Amino acid sequence: MIVNTRLTRREFLKMTGLVTFAATVPQFLVELARASTSRPIPGFRDDKVLVVVHLAGGNDGLNTVVPYVDDAYYRARPTLGIKKENLLKIDDKTGFHASLAPLKALYDKGLVTVVEGVGYPNPNRSHFRSTEIWYTASDSDVFRTTGWIGNYLDQAAASGVQPVAALAVSGERPQAFFGKRGLGVAVANPQRFGWQKGPGGATLDRFKALNNPSSTSSDSVLEYIRHVATDAVVSADIIAEVAKRGRSEAKYSADAFSSNMKTVAQLIGGDLPTRIFFLSFSGFDTHANQAPTQARLLEQFASGMSAFWQDMEAQGNASRVLVLVFSEFGRRVAENASGGTDHGTAEPVFLIGKGLRGGFAGKRPSLTDLDAGDLKFTTDFRSVYATILEAWLGTDSKKVMGRSFPRLPLFQNSQS
Amino acid sequence: MNVLAPAHLDRSFTWDAVKARHLLERAGFGLPPSAAQRLASMSLTEAVNALVDYERYPQNMVEPDWLPEIPDPREERKKLAALSAEARQQMRRERQRQEREALLRLQGWWVDRMLCTERPLEEKMTLFWHGHFAVSAQKVRSTRLHYELNQIFRTHATGNFGHLVRAVGKSPAMLEYLDNRLNRKGHPNENWARELFELFTLGIGHYTENDIKEAARAFTGWTARGGSFVYDARQHDDGEKVIFGRVGRFDGDQVIDLVLQQPACAEFICRKLWVFFVSENPNPEAVKELAKTFRDSGYELKPVLRQMFMSRAFYSPEVMGSQVKSPAFFVTNTVGKLGVNPNERMPLVLLAMKAMGQELFVPPNVKGWEGGRAWISTNSLLTRSSFTGYLVAGVSPSFGGEGKARLKTLSSPPPSSASPFASPMMSDTPSMMSQDVLGSSDSMPLRDEDVREFLLALAEDNRSSRQRFRTWFNASEFFAPYESWSVEQVVDTLAAYFLSVPLERSRRNILLEALCEKVARKDKQLLLRDIPEDNRRGMLYLLLSSAEYQLC
């Protein structure tokens, strides 16, 4: 197995005696260690990793990245509006929600880019449909069965690629993974992922043979299940190996999002041959009594992300990891009568990583020029995808999404 | 030829045990397994009627008497005001603990209903409505409200859809889940109105954003207090609304009338019923015709269900054995077929269902469970295997030692003189749980050590063959009837008993090899009695880990 012969970055650091005080190791040495162990992920040309985080339910973007000098904001939100003094001030017109302190620390280091006003034409306010649109990168009135990550893998992955090329930390495989080649797996907990040998003749080999696909197609349900069984077994071997070596030094909170980020950190640290990790973090559908709920969720989000980044730095993996954070939509500009907000449209998208320009990108939507009470989007989410596909994953975004979208100046090396 | 034409009108159609089992599995949980034989001995019409007209059989329901009360809000406020902040916190925590415990019991109570009911379609439709009008305990904390909504689903399970929608819309559980209890004049909350159109009755594309906004106004004043529906006239927006192009001073009930007048409604529900009961790919013609039946009957469900279960399409080869079992089906059917009493470890059974992706009363979101292929991921497939492996491949139960026997013996054989009026779904074994096992102190509440044991089992890595469990599957009893059979016969019989899809020869031979692992043949025909118990368990575990076993 490929992974067996690979040194993890951590092992390299250990060998070179740098691991004991990972936090105090000069960054250039960590980078050096990284560079010397760097090899492409099997099936891909380089070792870049993308971590996609879906804040499910529709995060209220306006109370996340707050335009505190805009009177229209406070007029629309007489009770939910967050006062200037309670915000983490970013610049003379913007503040982060107070729960985002750990994220602001990353922002201050230039690691975070906020793309404002991200959405798509003719927005759909259904969670499910809008999620589907984001997952499949389709127009609002076009129904696609394959996801953008599935399309990307179909397009870009060469031989040697493993089913774990995309991995969702979840019991369920997200639609974003759906593709012709069926790459991408769901793993809720790597510690207990695998087929357990039974008594008598119940061996793993027999389980494999019993469920060996008869054809390459997954058209029939039966064949589909056999393919999944095969992927599970192949992936379990690799994951078991990796989970043993992957460590995480940072301190994570006990909430589900943080522990899932910890899982991702361990798998990256153990050098799982995975190009894209996918996490869904739900609970953002705040129709009533939004303030305490959103505060709690954003806190979990920011602290989980910050711990994850600490791990990436300590592992020497920070330069090869990019995080994309989105929600299926933002929320209505005006608050409702239940201390909450209803489904809306455009929202800020977060990118976290080292090659980014940092700061703000896109254009802040007006709070007065609205479409039936909702923000008018200024950047198509597929422009964000296109930029990541081209600049980070090095692939032709038109082939993945069937159409060209303007690229955004998000990365330091980008031209536009 | 019309796909909905009654199957038996076709001369080439034969009604047999395989088709009867298909009906029993789709319209119920495939339990008890022997009911397929009894259904097959009737005519198709009688068999379908036995499932659909279930009122003729007793409901045998033990109503829960352990649901926490919902306090009167005024009393509650008074009580809380008198307490210190700390005591208040303490009280809240205690309430939460009680609700969690009650929810677990309610989940077990429902699993028991699925296992023991003589009216399987009633429970299957209750499950369908639970997924359709999804309400989650993650938001609605009162277990009593979940039970009440569940009873609404059961009462109207195969009744009138219009009555059902109205009852659900006024149920405190739904009023809380989709926030309509907060929907007030001048301050509309659209959550319920939107999902009513999008997910519960019409589907996307059959209403406008404006229809939602106006409908939300019409539902103002529908609220709940102290666990009961309240119409608060002061909070109702009595103004004029425009909905689906109609103008009027509509209220909530009238919006539901308007919805039911939309042609899209009947098609939407019939399509969903088709996907749930027949096939992941709805046949547009069949859906259209069922919708006509639905509308013509004034939204009565029974004519639709009867037409579906009688139809040629329902028994077509593409449909039979093509459905992915839901976790609820997988768990109840497996337990029932193995003759295992789930009550001894109900928390584990519930935990397994949750790990497979279906926790009762906790659907993932308001859209319910996706179902179909979505049940199968690398993760859930391995979890299904873990569960069956746990059931059949652990060590023999030990009855001594730990004080009270944790593993009760399996029920004694059924009294052979079943009443001639008994439902064909009458269980072969006395009810596994209804004798209030839930109340017995050693099965509830959730025992931490059991959970830990189970999680450890799931975590067990491949190299370790150490067995940590007392299984509660009784292998010697299960295999007893087959001792003198040839190993080939045993494999073929068990495959036919457990699988709804034929097993290819080469795959069947793998099971045979597993059964005979390390057993010397010595040129004679091997009989089951030559096979050690570990091999039997191992073979059964493999059989239940097959792709075929995921389908019904």
C-alpha cells in the first residue's frame, strides 16, 4: 500500500528531532521538513488539499460579518442588530461577530479571505434546493445529478487514485461527491471504520469476494451496493493505517464540529491520499431566538477552525491546505418577530489558507437596494469554485462545471 | 397495457409465497416471516385487503404511561420565579434528563410496535408520515408532543390526507418545529407556510414566493400553549390575501382547502408513496393515475394504497427486490427473522439504527430521510454489517454470574391453536415486548456499559478475533431444524429465507466454503451436524453482510 511507504511530515519532524517542541520549532524548519517530504497525492499532480465546510441551515451572514456603520442594518434589525461595541472590529466599517475571536486571530495573520455577497441568479430559498445548487454548481433552474466535487474527481483524478480521494466526515455521502466514477467515501469515525472479521469462515477475503462487483457500472442498486462495499474495504485498510499514525496536538472542544475538524487534521497528518475533505455543520436555521444559537454555533466554528489550523501548522501542512466555508444561503435582511431571521440569499464566504491574499474580496451588497427584502448577490459562487479549481487544484474549471466563470483575485499569485 | 391494472387479471400472473413476501415486506416489515405463507394461501385481493383493511385486527397497543407531563405555563412561571437561579438550573437539567430518557423509551416503544403489530401497514404508513411531516426532537424537546404527533400519524395513517394535514398543522409539535406558534399578525414567520407548500403538499414549482408570504399571514394566530393547540384571534391577520391567484380574507384552514384544490397536491403525495413503497424511479403514468384515484376519492388513502399493492407494476421483476431497506426495516426485520428478543438490549438496537442513519423522532431535517440509495454509504454499510455481526457472531449467552440474568430465554413456542380470526400478521411467538419490558428496570434506561460495549465492538479492528459479547441470538435453537440437512441445502434455504434477491451461484459457493471451513469432507456428504457452531455463525454473518441482504 502506498501509504505504508510514505513518511508523514510528523514522522519526518520526529526523525529530525524537531517534534518535541513542535510549537517552538522555527517555521522555516517546519516548511523545510514539509518540502522534503512533499509528494503528490496518488492520482493527482501535487499535494494540495481542500477542506470544504458547509454551514448547513443558512448562516446569517449579516450578523457574522457586520457592516456596523450602515444605518440600514440597524433599522432592519432593531433587536438582532449587533452594536458596534460588541463586535470584533475589522476595519472602519466592518466587524466580526464576537464569537469569531479565534477566527479573527487567523484573519489578523492574513490567513483569512472573506468573499462578500456570494450567491447566484434567481435564488432559491429552499434549504434542499439551494444546497443542491451549491453542491452541483448548477443554475437555479437546472437539475443536475452529479456534484462539483464528483465532476472534479472524474475530470482530474489519474490512475492510482483511491476512493478516499474525497472523504466526507459523515455517515452520508454528500451529493457534491456524486460522479460517474463513484469516487469519494463517507466515514463518520475513522476509529471504527472497517469490516470486522467473524468466527469460522467469515474472513475479510470472503466478504470482499461475496460483494465483488460483476461489472464496472453501478446502474443497478445491487451493483451500486457492491461498489460501495468494495470502496469501504479498500478505504478501511488505508484509513486504519493512517488513523494509527495521524496525531493531533491542538486542543479541540467537545462539540461535533470541532471533533470532526480534529478527525480531518489527523487524517491529513497521517497522509491519507485525500484531495478533498467535506464537512457539514448544521443548526444555522435560526428562524426564532437567533442570537444565542448563532453565537454558540459561530463560537464552535471559530474555535474548531483555529485548533485545526494550529494542527496544520504543527504538522507542517499549513501550506498545502485550503479551507472553503459556505452556507446554502444567507438570511433575510430584516429580522422577523420571533427574534430570528427567515431564509435569504447572498452571504459571505470564508477562505482560509496561506496562499491567499487575505482581507476582503467581492463586493458588499447594498442593504437598501434589495430584491423582495433580500440582498442582491454580487459574486456568483461558481466564480469562487472556478478560482479554487484553477488556482488551487490546478484544473480546468470549465470542464468541471460545464461553463466558464470569471476568476477572482483571491490568491497571492493570481493575475487579475 | 396499464401498469396499474390489477395484476391477477393477467393470465400469466401467479400469486405465490415470493410475491406474498414482497407484499409483506413493502407494506410492512416482512414480519412475522411465516405470514408470507399465510398470505400466499389467500387470493391476491384477500391478501391486499388483509394488509389494507387492518381495522379488523386488534391494535394491541400498550399506551405509554411514562411520558413527562407538560407543565401549565402559568404555574411553571410561578414555580420558577420562586426558585433561586441555581435551583432553576437544576430543575431544567432534571427536566431535560427526563425528556431524554422518555424519548429513548418512546423510540423503543415504536420499534416494538413495528415488530409486534398485527397491522403492519398502519406502522409502515406511520413511519412514512413521520418522514414526510418530519419533526425532530433536536428542536422539540417534549417527548409527549412527539408521541401525540405519532398518534396523529397512526390515526390517519391510511385515512384522509386532508384531515391529516389539518391535524398535523395544529399539532403542538409541528407548531413548535416550524415556528408557527410564533407567527403573529404584523410579524409573520414563514417557516411552516413554506414547508407546507414545498415539502408537505405541492413541491417546488407549484407556488410563488408571494404565495408563501401571504399564506404565512393566513396562519397567524395558530399557536400552542401548555401542549395544546390555541387559536389566538388577536394575533390573526384578518386582512385580504392573494394565494394561488385567489383573493380572500383567508385563514389557515382555508389555505389548506386551497392547497388541496391544487392538482399538484395529489400527484406530489402519490409520487412520494410510489417512491416509498414501489420504486425509486417513479413511473409518471402510474403517478398520474394514482393521483386521479386520490382526487376522485376526496384524498382517501386506502384506494390509492390498494391500487398500488394490487397493480401489475408492483409485482414486476424490476420492482421486486430492488428497494434498499431503511434502517428501521433492516433492524426490525433482522431481529424478527433471527428470533432475537431486542428488549434485552433495546438501547443498542436504537444506537445501531442511529448509526445506520435513522434515529426515530430525530430526522436529519424537515425533509425527512432521503431514503433509497442514500441509505447506503461506505459508513452505513459497514455499520449494518457490524450490527448483524454483533447479533449472530458473538459468543453464546451465559446465564450465570451477574446477579439477575440479563439475557432472558427466548420465548417458548407459540400456542398452536391460533384463532381462526387472527390476522395473518399474528406473530408466531408471543409478543416480544408488549408485556411492558420497557418498564422492567434492567432494560431501561440506557446503560452506559452496554453502549460502551457496543461501541467497542464497532471499533474492534480486523485482526482481533477476540469475542467480547454474549450474543443474544440462540444459534443452537435457530439451526436445530436443519441438523440432518446437507450443507448445500442449508445454505440455499437460509439464502432464500433471508434474501429477497436470488444469490448467484458463485456467491452462494463462497458461503458454502465459509460454512465448511476447515471441516474434513472425507468423501461423504457433509451435513449440518458435522459443522461447528462458529462456522454456522460465521456463514450467517457473511450472508447478512451481502449486498443482496440490503435489498427487499
